[in-house]
Amino acid sequence: MSRIKKVYLDESEMPTQWYNMAPDLPTPMLPPLGPDGKPVTPEMLAPVFPMNLIEQEMSTQRWIDIPEEILEMLSIWRPTPLVRAYGLEAALNTPARIYYKNESVSPAGSHKPNTAVAQAWYNKQFGIKKISTETGAGQWGTALAFACALLKLECKVFMVRISFDQKPFRKLLMHTYGANCIASPSTKTQAGRDILAKFPDTPGSLGIAISEAIEAAVTDPTGETRYSLGSVLNHVLLHQTIIGLEAKKQLLKFGEKKPDIVIGCAGGGSNFGGIAFPFVYDKIHGADIEIIPVEPSSCPTLTRGPFLYDHGDTAKMTPLLPMYTLGHSFIPQPIHAGGLRYHGMAPLVSAVVRDKLATPVAIDQIECYEAGMLFNNTEGILPAPETTHAIAATIREAHKAREEGKEKVILFNFTGHGLLDLNGYEKYITGKLVKHEMDDEELFKNLKELENYPKPV
């Protein structure tokens, strides 16, 4: 066979350090703020996270060693393959060479276990016995349930109600790992009860689920519970950089010196940061690389939200984070890409966009499902609804390369498979999906709440 379809790394070639981008940003990171408007201290975060993860969250080290025990767990599925999308290229008649990092090969079917096993391990090292969390589409909840099963920790997952209803098998998969999955908002927490009293028919949101999961952790009278987040925070994105670090080595084995374009879908920022940050480092140091985070047009945080201080959750239990936001009260439309239905964006990703190191785009779910179907029929893998956003942007860039007559190298992160998301595909095939665009009135209403919040400078 004359052509190479996919490149694997040997386990001995797996990265042994995570990359922390914070020290390399052209503009220094702004700190999270407490209720008094002053920077948050490690002690203030201690009821929510174990101190070893708080240290990573606030670290200014460029490289952080991956403990041997975590590498052993990662090796269950890592390194993941880098795949040349020959079939997609042919269908698009493009001169572009398209590569995708296939993160769907993990036990949970997505990139999420990269940080789940790390966070579970650090919690166990700190003496924690129970972890509470939120999940949108269910990929993060599944990943953390898997990690907790490996490390014999209890796991409670608050799943956004619309996804809880749309994706029953995600809930079942979490149960097979021994986790307790609860539809959010729920009657189990004060935050959930307050939301249900105001909006009894709400589809829920990641912001609400985060509030419930944090409350469950900080109100545990035994002190044995901590909260774990699947995106947004610095240490989460840190753990995901193993994706891009592997991809760099694999591109070289394909004979590619660098990508021209790097693409990832963007909800809270973890998978985008994972694939993109090692290449953002190259761009900061002079490489000519276009970096594109892709979000839903119904939840256009980066493309239409302002850069402000805002809470990461609806009940305002988190510190104020410097990020692009649609307002913490924003309830997204019930699109099927549940993992992208978040009002804010990771401060690190926000900083990258603010410094013009990445150019975000927003795409409607109809175009995304069309892209997912094409990928399924040319590459043989059904992508998760979130992943289709990256594929749709890749197709746009491949068309552009054809129009320009340029042999561009495009790399995107294939974040997860869609085998548990067939309800969404059924609605697309039967013509029941509709376009969703966020209207200006809703955005203005949500942001009005933030008028008296501290402003980033």
C-alpha cells in the first residue's frame, strides 16, 4: 500500500509533560475575582477543589510533569491516531491535505478522559472519596464516571435536562461505571429548586448544572467531596494539551512540517485548547498558522459575546472569570450539541482570541449535521454533534483552498463519536431540525446583569 492512512505513536513516545500556555501569552492573564472584587486566593478555592489541582490552576510553569500513574491510565487508549481524511478530501475535490486527531477511541468515546483520569487521580491523592460534576451532552460525565471507577471513587453527575432526555444511553453508560446521574435542574440542591420555581419547564444549562454540582460538593458535611469540571479552567485545558503535543509528532511522521490551519469545536474550551495550544505556542513565536475555534450560532460566545468578568455558573457560586460571555443567566436553545451549550468560554481561550491569536466562527446546526453525514459517508465514523462543528469549518476551509488553488494542511480535532447521539441524526434526516440564531434582544437582556461587575483592563 503506497499511502499512509493513519499514524500511531509508540507508548514510549507519549508526551510526559503537559503544556501550560499561560506563561507564553502576549498579554498576561487576568486573575479570577472573589465577591469583593479582589483576586481569588488558593484558600478560597479549597472547599471546591483539592489543593494539588489548585496549584496547577494557578501555575506559571510552562511544562508540568505527568505522574507515572496517570500515564499508565492514559495508555489504556493513548496515544490516539492521527488520520489522513483521504475520503473527505476526494469528496470535496480539494488540494488541501486534511488530518484529524481521533479522540473518539477512548473508553468514553471522546477527549474528555484525558483530564478525567488526571483530576480523579489528584483528588484521590488528596484523600477525597467523592466527586460531583456537571455534564452537557454526557461525554464529560461518562469520562469522569470511568475515571472514578478506575480509582474507586464515588461519582455524582448533574446532567443538563435536555441532554438527559435526548441521550438516555449516555445516562445508562454512566450507570455502568457506577455513577449516579441526575437531571439538572433538580430538587436535590437549593440552586436547582430555585431555578425550577422560576422556570419549571427549563431545558437546563451547563451553568445551572455547574451550580448544582458545586453546591453538592461544598455542602457535604463529611468534607469528603470535591467538585470536578470538564472544561473552562486552566488545569483542565492543561491536561488536554496531550492531544496537540501528540499531533505535532504525528504530523512530522506524515512528512508535514506544520499545519496551515488548526480547527476545534469550542463550548467551554477544553478540546479546542487541547488541540490548539501547542500550535498557538508556535504562532506566538512566528509560525504562520490560522487557528479557528468553532461554536454554535445559537450559543455564539466568542463571536458575539463581549470580553467581561462573569460567573461560570448560573447561581453565581464560582469566582468571576475574565472571559467572553453571553451572561450567566443565558439559557441556550435545546440544540443537540449539548457539550457546546455554555454561556462562557475558558479564560485561556478567551485570552487567545482577545490577543488575536485565533479567529472564531459560529455555524448553524443544520450545516454541521450535513458535514457530519458527509464525514460518516467518506471516513466511516459518525461524529458527535459537537465534533460536526469542527468538520463543518474544515469543509469551509477545504473549499477555500480549492478556490485559491493552494495545498493547505488542515488539522482538526475529532473530539468524539456520535453513536449515542442518533436521535439528533434522526431529526436531521427526517427534516425536523431547525436553524437557531441567538437574537440581539436576548443577549442585551442577559448582559445587563453584568453592568456593575468589575471590568477587565
